[in-house]
Amino acid sequence: PWGEKALGGYLGGDRAAWRAYDAVALIEDGARVPEVLVDQGMADQFLVEQLRPHRLAEACDAAGIPAAIRLHEGYDHSYFFISSFMAEHVAWHAERLA
């Protein structure tokens, strides 16, 4: 899969080392954040096989981390999707950093 190829290119072939960059693995290994916001397009070609946002939702739930994982019909993995929600994400982070 494309995601594995990309991770291998960035992080090398040691898949165990990838856990340090995997949000689900980090939470499973004890990392904690106050809350999480994720927007995901339902038409994303990588959704089912590689992105699997339900795993993040499950990890957050098990760890007691509030998670807003919002799934959007009609959006894919494009710049248009990212730009559609960018201002909201910046505001979300700014509110928490204030």
C-alpha cells in the first residue's frame, strides 16, 4: 500500500520504529493528549485499507481521550478537502492554546 511505501521512505524499513509516528500506537503505548480533532473524507481512496479512523476512535475511547472524529461524505484526500476544514482546525487549536 501507498502509506507503507511512504512510511518506509521517510522512516526506513524497521516497522517497529514506525510506532513512534502512529497516533493509535502512541495512545496504546500510553501517550495522552487532552483531546483530538480529526476530519476525514468518506470518499478517500485510502480510508478503509490504510487510514482506518475507527482505530483512532477506538484507541481514544479506550484511553478516555475525547475525540471528535468527523467523517464527511463526498470528500476525498485532496487539497480541496484539506482547505475546506483548515480554518476550523486552526481556530480549534488557537482556542486550546489561548
